[in-house]
Amino acid sequence: MNVTDRTGRPPLSPQEGWISDGRQVLHFQPLRYDRWSQALEVTLGELIPGEATPLLKRRKEPTREQAMKLWAHKRRAGWRACPPQWIPPQPPRA
């Protein structure tokens, strides 16, 4: 998730992003985004040695602002952006 663009401001629409500390992985994925409702889905997975995919542990739906604060906090704590660690399920079509 690119929290800021080249001007230093957050992007206008949320973007998918992956971040890891080497043991755990957070996946940020846009869920709802319109003028009145801006939410992302954040999924926490734990990397297991010898396994192809992480163990998915938790999922929550923070607001855009909460997700950006979480991303920034984890980056300050030493987490790094990483490539996708699993294939996220597709949202149901209405």
C-alpha cells in the first residue's frame, strides 16, 4: 500500500498493499470506497516455516484513516513492503 504519493499526500483512492516483519504479514485491500464510506479490509497472516502460504489469523475492516495509521505505525516499527503472500478471495458479486 503506497501511503503517500510523490507529493507526500495519501492517494485519493486506497490501494492494495502488503507489509511484513518477517514473521507476520498484513494485507491491505480496498473494500468499500465512495464519497461517504471508505473502508479497507486488513488481513493478518503468520508465516509458518516450510508452508507455502501463511496461516490467516485475523481480518478487520478499518476506515481509510485507521488503515493509514496502522500502515505508518508498522513501517516505523520496522515492517517492510513485501510481495503478495497469498491469493486473496474475491468479494461476492451482488
